[in-house]
Amino acid sequence: MKEILYAFGAALVVALLIGPILIPVLYKWKFGQFVRSDGPKRHLRKAGTPTMGGLMFLAGAVAGALFFGEKTGRVLLVVGTTLAFGVIGFIDDYIKVVLKRPLGLRAREKLAGQFGVAILATLIAVFALGRGTDFIVPFTGDKLAPGPVFYLFFSALVMVGTANAVNITDGLDGLAAGSMAISASVFVLISLMMGEPVNEVAVFAAALAGGCLGFLRYNVHPAKVFMGDTGSLALGGALASLAMITRTELFLPFIGILYVTETLSVIIQVISFKLTGKRVFRMSPLHHHFELAGWSERKVVRVFWLISLGGALTGVLGLYNIG
């Protein structure tokens, strides 16, 4: 338990210390965020705010996990998957802010990289680390054990979907970082509840939570820095890989209820507009709908944090009778 606390504290401190160093550098290099003109008008003032700040909590999480945790195959796989998704996000951010291509990587390029990482991570977990292909059904304790081909497809889809869902959620100051601090903290509990050898990744989950909280010091409204795709894709990859290692992929709709809801709002909006020419929401993702309804940015973020907390606790309850 002390290693978990040390990793949490170390990641928190590292993120806090990196902020005053990294943010001025990002300003100097003009790594400023592009803001869509068709979004909420109050967001236009955020144009030019430095992005790629996800490097702060990534540095903290990796340092805390590797310094205080065991460097086992499971831990290294989760860390490596997180960083690989972060690299894809970094390339996307670089294209946006340095090469001045607002859309960044093309969708097919981004998805190809994400699926490549997800498939490789799953193959390593199943065949090199002995993870198998089973996963737990929430609230029953039952386990499903599909064949390797189905599980490979399922795991890759979950990982890519989770990464992009977190990316969609990252649209308000502090929203993604705060909700991920909650989700990562829950995976500390889940890892410990699952016992050996899965509990090895609890230290990384704690470090991830600490890094996100340290980053929030600079990311809450009004944000001094944004995490960018560098951070949001890495966080999604981290969350999905933690679920894969702990066999709790089916718990992600609860633990990540906020990310699921935000993504569904986009899907519903697109389908409705294409079929009927009408929009269900004032704007998607859902957090923008409430902004345009008159909620302050702080209110939206706090309410959504509570939703995230409720979903995360529901996910933990889903493990109550695990054998």
C-alpha cells in the first residue's frame, strides 16, 4: 500500500513541478490551441492557450509507476500502451499547432496507428503474459472466455473506442483530467480487489491519478494549458489497458460513463442530422449542449465530475461477488 501512496504523491509532485517549466516553453514555441469558430463563443478567448500539456501528467505517471512499482510485464505493457497512444496524440498535436493543419492526422492514419497499438498490446497480454481471453461480467461474477480471434477484435475495439471517447470528452477546462483522476483511482481499488498478479498495476493507476490531479492545478478554468491529443489519447489508452489487464472491459461503460455519454451524444447528433436534418442537442459533444443552455463552464465540469464518480462507484459495486 505504501508504494501506491508514494507513486500517487510522486506523480502529483512531478506534474506540479513540470508545469512552470513546460508552460512557458510551449508559449515560446507557439504551441497554441486552435479553437473552432462554430463552437461556444466564450471559447474563442482560449485560442493560443498552450497545448500538449499532457506531457506533464505522463511524465509524472511513468516516473511514479516505474520508480515505486514492480517493473513486471503487466506494468510495462500498461505503461508502454499509454505512451504509444500518447505518441500518436503528440504527432496529431504537432501537425495541428506546428504545421498549421487544424485537423491534424487524417482519420484513417490515426485509426491505423491506434488499432496497431491495440492489437499489439492485446497479443502481448494474451500470449506473452498469460492473460488469456476471458473477461468478467459485471454484477454476476461470471466469466466469458471467447476464442482468441474474437477477443483480439473485441479488445482492440474497446481500446481504440476508449481512447477516442476520452479525446471527445476533453473539451472543457479540467473535464477530462478530473474525470480520469476518478477513473484511475477506481482502478487502484479494482486491481487490489483482483489480487495477484493483477494488483501489480495498482501502482500505475495511482500514479496516473496523481499526475492528473497535478495537471489540474494548471488546467482548471481558466486553463493555463491544455492536455491536447497527447494527453487525451494517452489517458484513453491507459484506461483501456488497465481494464484489459484486470479483465474488466465490460465495466468500462460504468467506470467511463462520462466518456460513453459524450461519445453517444456525438453519434446521436450526426445520425439525427443526416436522417432528418435536425439536431437533438444544441451542440455536441454533450458538454457544449449545456454550455449553450446557459450553464457556466465550471458548473458543467463539476456536474460531469459527479456523474463520472457515480459511474465509477457503480463499476466497483459490479465486482461485489467476484470469486
